[in-house]
Amino acid sequence: LPPLPSLRSSLCCQCGVPIPPNPANMCVGCLRAQVDITEGIPKQGTLHFCKQCERYLQPPGTWIQCALESRELLALCLKKIKASLSKVRLIDAGFIWTEPHSKRLKLKLTVQKEVMSGAVLQQVFVVEYIVQSQMCEDCHRIEAKDFWKAVVQVRQKTLHKKTFYYLEQLILKHRLHQNTLRIKEIHDGLDFYYSSKQQAQKMVDFLQCTVPSRSKSSQRLISHDIHSNVYNYKSTFSVEIVPICKDNVVCLSPKLAQSLGNMSQICVCFRVTSTVHLIDPNTLQIAEVDASTYWRHPFNSLFHPKQLEEFIIMDISRVQEKKKAAGAGARSNKHTLAEAWVRKTSELNTDHQYFCCTHLGHILNPGDLVLGFDLANCNLNDEFANKMDPHNIPDVVLIKKTYDRTKRQRRRNWKLKELERDREGMDTDDERQYQDFLEDLEEDEAIRKNVNIYRNADIPVESDTDDDGPPRISLAEMLEDLHISQDATGEEGANMMT
């Protein structure tokens, strides 16, 4: 005979088993056989995963980074069945271990629901997700290389790439290259490809703030949906940089020279930032020409860098500061005016010497080698220079002091980073121009402030107190090159190596 029920128990209405009283008057086994609280909740689902960037699709169009069995991935899986879970109460959720390469994710859920006159039933079930591969839009654009919406074409009509090397470091420092789909290098500039017009416009605004330039834009219609009134354009931004580089000798128009403080028409460009910095080697008068002023009164360089000639200082004497003329502008405090007698190193067997005024009196001594331009024996093909009085044109314009390049490269214990770009063809002259840019960084502190310089651990550290050698960059101005590594799942902390 079955045991008699106690005073605090009742019989199940289905199977007659003594149970504690409950609103349904049924045992747990019969209640589960009658009611399934997981009905309507899908037991299978699909997750879309991009193999290229290792991100999961969060509908409708967001791709997020999630590690395996992470809280973010759990939330993504629950959002897939969020609507079905609204009728039950979610108590617990967690992952069941699956082999990482099985393309399967199993989720163990515990839910509760009130059934049959107030009885609360709790049930555990498993939801399986199949991970399907799907390339995200960003990776699709990168792989296609031609799937771009806007391009910024940066050009400079010069033979030297100093301005582009400087611009490259500015882009790296401000991380403007991260949104580019592709960077292509051609013989006279760079092309930056973007997935949206707004990103390209941001790049154009940055260029106009950092280098003297002007820009214009155009767009081409690719497709048009007449039913939804949707237009698909490809935009092109053309940025032209002022064709003046550092160490160029220029001839200003008389009107521009007068507006800059009655300075001489023959000037030297000693720096290019957001403006063109000019100095008069006869008076140390300096001026800045911005982009708008340049395009109103354009001028060109009188010589190419390859036309630089080497001179030797025979005698040099510092000159006391000359009296300012009426309406003269500011003078440089970092340069010293000097008068020098120089001779070409190619004419050492002759007695032919040249007299000139120079702004490099603070670093030049008798016997030093210096690069300059010979205006006395050249054929000037310039609109403004041909109209000048020959007595106002100097015989020689000295540009910069020269040092042993091999020694400078051997002692250079720092390095720069470069943009990843497609090159059409490497010119044999590019390496020499890049070395010139590195030397300019060592000689000009104002330019170094805008560039991230990293210490090269392969070169031993030497003393910075050597004043006889060429200019050097101190260790205080260098950054440590950090390489951040992370495992595929993203769980491990990043290891930093110097």
C-alpha cells in the first residue's frame, strides 16, 4: 500500500504521488510534462564573424570586438533571443565549453515562469549558435582597394620631397592615417583613399592647417536610384602645396618685398611649416608668407637642390647689427650677420674668391665647408630676377654648413616611423633626399617639436657634450618605441617591449 499522506501534503492530481501543496496540485514531473516554459524560445541561432578583423556583427550594421566566452559575446548572444525571453524570467546564463575551431557556441540558460494559477516553474536549456564567416564592410573596402568614396590628391611641383617627409611625420603623430583605405605614392605626391567624403574633408582641413596649400574639389556621379532618390558620388580633393622647400633661394616680386618690410627680393627659405619662413641674408630681416599671400604674389625657386655648390670659407668677420631702414620688419635673433670671402672647392687651384653676406655667422669659421649658390656665373631664368638691378644681386648665397655625412649616419641613434603605402617606383635620389630631411631635423629644433622621434636601440648611446661635431638630437627629445602585442582572443593583457 502507498504511504499515507501527512497532514501537510497532498496527492498529485495526475499520478497520485504525495507532494507538498502547490497551486497547480501537480508534482514537478507531471507539471513539466504538461507545460514547457521554453516554448517559443529558439534553440539555435547564427552569429556572423569577420575573419579579417575578428569582429562579430551586431545587427543591424555594427561590428564589435568580442573575446571567446567574454561578457560582451554573452550579451551579443542574448540580444539574438531577447524578444523571446520577454515572456520568461532569466535567472542565469553562461557558456558551455566548445572546441574553439568548431564554429559552435553553446549557451546554457536558466529561466523561470509562472504557470497554472501561480506555480513558478524553473527550467534549464541550451541554445546553440553557429558562427558563420562574413566579411565586414571595412575589410571589404580594404581588400577591394578600389571601393573608395573619396580621394585626397596631394601634390607639390618640386624636385625635392622634404615637405612630404615632414608631412608624413605630422600625419603619423596625429594618427590621421588610421581611417585611410589605401595610401599610394607617385612621383610628385601622395594619394589618400577614404570610405567617406567627411573623412577626406577632415584630411584636407588638416593639410591646410599644417602646410601652405590650396585645395579644390570635384565629384563624379557613379549611380543613381530614381525610386529612392539616392545618389552615389566619388569625390576628389586636389591639394596643391606651395612649391617652395627649405634651403631654396627665391626672388620676390617688388610689391611683395615692399609689403614684407622693404626686404631684399633675393631671400632664403630657412623653414616651411604652415607658412613659408624667409630671411634676407644681407640684413637678417625675416618674414612669413602664408598660402593666401603666396597665391596672390607667387614666386619660384631660383635653383634646384642639385645645383648647390661647395665653398670653403677663406675669411669671415661678424658684422654689428645694421641700422634698420624705414619700414623694415623684424630681424632674426637666432642668426648672426657676417661678411665672408669664399672660394669654390672646385677652383682651389685658382685665386678666384667671392665676397658675400651671410646669415650663418654663428656657425661658420675659416676653413669650414658650406653649400651655396653661385649667382655671379649662372643664367637666371626668373621673371623678377631679370628685372632687378645687377648691383643688388649678390654673387654668392650661402645656404648651410656641411658635415661628414657618413659620420652623421653612424652616430645617429634615433629613427622615424613611416606610412605603409603603395609605391609606383623608387627613385634612386629618394634616399639622398631622405638623409637631407633627417639632417634638417637635427639642425632645426622648431621642426623637431612637431615630429615623433624614437630612440634606436641598435646604436650605442654616446655623450651629448661633443660640440665640435654636427648638430645632434638629445636623448630627452626621443621617445621609446613601444610594440603592443595581444593574443587572438583579446583576453591576455598587452605585453610592452622596448
